[in-house]
Amino acid sequence: MPNDTFGRPLRNLRVSVTDRCNLRCAYCMPEQEYVWLPREDMLQFEEIEKLVDVFLDEGVDKVRLTGGEPLLRRDLPVLVGRLAARSRIHDLALTTNGVLLAEHARSLREAGLHRVTVSLDTLRHERFRDLARYDELDRVLDGIGVAAPLFGGLKIDTVVIRGVNDDELVDIIEFGRTHGAEVRFIEYMDVGGATQWSTGRVVSKADMLETLARHYGAISALPEESSAPARRYRLPDGAVFGIIASTTAPFCSDCDRSRLTADGMWYLCLYATEGVDLRRALRADASHDAIASIIRGTWERRRDRGAEDRLASSNRSPLISLDRLRRDPHLEMHTRGG
């Protein structure tokens, strides 16, 4: 297993299966128009499998399917089944916005998917429409209702934005409790296409904990050693939730994640502006060992600490300009899987 220059292993691979999405969430896709990856460049399932096999040989044992919205990819349960058959994948997960989850949850479970994470930023219809441009809240809630009994430990991810949904923390925890789901609150991040980001809109981990403590009482941190991005906490009644404090308390020192886009670009950091084109090597009939050498050498040179660099920056304006995003869709968060 290769380690990077800071001793971080290559363990966790996020595989985007499409850059398309059926929502337009304000923290991810706030603009009216987007440039999409050419369809002919999209990796076929067999190509994804070949690349995943190389990553498994290099030490990866956790794979998460992402998008865009991954359930827009036709026949996704077929890919899930093929990946689930690989015993070296100890954790095979999916992140979805939940709009199509109700109709696909059972087939995904039968195919062997281990875990599901659903993005849910509000429980209010008008806010959902304002945040995502379309009011699909009922379909998302239906999806959670269908998936929760099928997938133990379903997680709900909520991006918290000041003045938008920061008054719903308690409501979302209570909603998660009714479905046996663990809620993870995420600080608003200045990555990719978050063109409306500003420091004033960030609700910090400290602010979230203070808000929840006023309602529930004393909150205790759970001691655990993990490279997972969420730090987990327990309420006085035993309920557990997490906070991903990527903006105010980055976890770069433990980051073992990398991202493969739907067209085969490999990024070592969510903040990275350059990637490695693995599709080119794959379609040039490079051998398994040759691609492994590219991956190993690239990871061993890795110095990325993007969130920490942004925290230290004196200029916390949006990371990438709109005109540059329109020239290169790879810079979008929805392209590289969040």
C-alpha cells in the first residue's frame, strides 16, 4: 500500500459514475448553465471495474459510488453487483440525493450494496425548492423511508448554510431518529462550483454544537480513531450524530480519499485543480501493472492539503471563477463526486 509524502495511505476511492444531476443545489450547482463531460468519454462499467481492480491492488478497500446523481446512470445495480463480488472491497457505499432512491433501493440492496448516504438539507418544501431549484422533497423522503429498513446505518448528510437552514438542526436529527439514520452536518465548503460561498454563510462546528446543546443539553464527543471525515457526538439521550468541519477544522492529516471522475480523471484532493488522466492510459491498452505504476507514483508524490491551505488563505473568496468553471467541467464538485 503506497503512502503519500505525509504518510497517508491510499485506502478510500470515490467513483463518480456520471456528472449529470436532477437537482441544482445552491452549494454545488448554483448556476443556470453547465458544460457537461462528453458522453463518449464516460467510462464503461468494464473500464470502471478494471481501474477499481488496480486500486484494490494498491491498497484501496473502500469504494463509494457518487455523481452527479449516481442513480441517473443506467443499470447501476449491474455495476454494484460486479463490485460487490470483489471480496477485497470491505465497504461499498453510495451517495445519492434520494430523488430516485425509492425505485432503486431494493435492486441496489439485492445487488450487494453495503451502505447508503442520502443528502437532505431541509425538511421544508419551499426551502427545498429554493436550495435545489425543484421541489422533490416528497420523493427524497419516500426514498429514505424505503431504503432505511434495507440498509442498516443509513446516513443523512446536511450541508448547513447560515440564514438558509441553520434553524433545522434539531428537526433533522429528530427526522433521522425516526428512520434509525445517523445525521452528519457538513460545513459549507468553498470547493468547485460553490460560486455563492462566503465566510459569513459558514456555520461552524462550534456554532452547531452550541445550538444543539441549547436544545438537548450536554453533548459528548465520541472517542474513535478513524479516517472518516465526520467527528461523531452523542446526545444525552444516546442519539449519535456527526459533523464534517472541512472549512473551520480540516482533517487533511488523516485524508486517505481520492476521486475518479466519470470520464477517468483521478483527483487526489477535493480542492485539486489538476488530475491524472487514467482513461487515456486505459484506452491506450496500458497494462494493469503500468496503470498501477502511474497510480502508485502519483500517490507517493501527493502533498495535497487543500482544506488546510484554504483555511490559511487570506483570500477566502470562491475557489474558482465562473468563467474557468465553464471552460473545464472537471473543476466542478458535481463532476468529481463531492
